[in-house]
Amino acid sequence: MAGLTAAYERSTAPNSPSPFSHHWRQTPYLEGAWHDPPGGTDAPRSKPLNEPTGRVHFAGDWLSHTDAWQHGACTSARRAVTALHARVPAS
């Protein structure tokens, strides 16, 4: 663990906050929904949501394999941004 801590300290800006994990169910009054679509996010019914509709791209934890977590939202956002980036011609 000490090696991991040292590696992390070298990779962050001097004034950046420490990383943390938070379970959203511990936030009072959040009342967020947890979903479990039949067949998961790989089901045929989910495919259209993971593909662009013209210039519109959807992203969110609910379109990833790690729904209800920030990691899922970031993974989904990266997918959408990568697709948008692929549309921009190389200059």
C-alpha cells in the first residue's frame, strides 16, 4: 500500500484533494433510483441508447456496466466523446 500511496502522491497536483468513495444511499434525501434492465446494458433494447441519433449522443452511468457509480458515468462519457472525436476530420 505504501508504494501505491507514493505513486499516487507523485501523480497529483500539490493542491488537489484526496480521492474518496461515497455510497449514494448514505446521502439523506437523495432518493435516487437503481435500475436493472432486463438483459442488462448488453440487451438489444439498450443498443439504440448507446448509439448516436444524428448529432445527439447519450451518456450516463445507466448506459454502462457499472451503473449507479461515477465510474460508470465516466466510462459512458468517454465512449460518447470518443465517438464524437472520431467524427472530427484529422487536420
